[in-house]
Amino acid sequence: MFQQITVDTSTVKSLDMTIPGHSYNTAVISVEDADIRLRLDGQDPTTTIGVKIPKDSVIRLTDRNELKNARFLCASGTAILNVQFRA
């Protein structure tokens, strides 16, 4: 499954894993246009708190709990996350 998420500085985003009958365990995520902040503990990042992921980076989440708990916020401006899920 593929998903594209727009992330800005005002609304924390998470991954949409609500497709019935599917169980995804891995996601490859590319970050475009701006840096983002990421937290994997289920807590919301801020524009200054969370792991900073630079634009043009690719990250891989390899645990179902990471996928469920991942929270994203743009450090400044607007970013696009291109997410490819894998079973």
C-alpha cells in the first residue's frame, strides 16, 4: 500500500494503517520539501522536539509498534511524506 501525507507545523500526523485485512510491519518513508520531526513513542513531536529527519532523507520503520506509534510534524514549512508499506 502507498500513502502520501502532507505534514505542516500545526497538525501532528500519523500513518493510516486502517486498511481491513492487511497487516503491515515495515514502511519506507521519503521526506520531500522540508525537514520533519519524528517521535516513535506515541507522543507528539513539536517543531523543536523529536528526531530531526532532513528533507530528501529516506527512513525505514521495521516494527509494527513503530508504525502505530510514529508521529510526524514539519520543523518549518510543509513537507510531503511518501510512504510505502510492506507486509
